[in-house]
Amino acid sequence: MPTDSVDRFLAALDPEHRDSIGAKPREEQERLAAAWERELEADTELDTLDELSPPAAEAEAARRVLDREV
């Protein structure tokens, strides 16, 4: 399991987004990973989902971060 926040963020993305975000500069990846971490920490709905399925909560938080970027 990846321990770096960027690696964890990339792992939470679907394959298409993983490739496109993976091609971005490291600084951009770090900015998105930080936003993803804040989303995981702040959203109480994700806390509940995290108890049921941590990967699902991480994927949902990643989707939300990318939706805000578009």
C-alpha cells in the first residue's frame, strides 16, 4: 500500500484520471493530493463510508477533488 500522499491519491483515481494526473508536474500532483487529504478529513459522509470501505471513501474524495478542478 502506498504511503506517499501523491501515490495514495493516484491509487484512488480511476485508471483514466490516474494517467492524466500522473502526467502532470509533481507540484500539481502534490496540490491535488493535499486537497484530497483535506476532503477526506473534512467530510463526515466520507467518515461513515470510510468505516465501511476505505478504498470507496478515498475514490469518492478523489472524484470530488477532480470535479472541483474542472
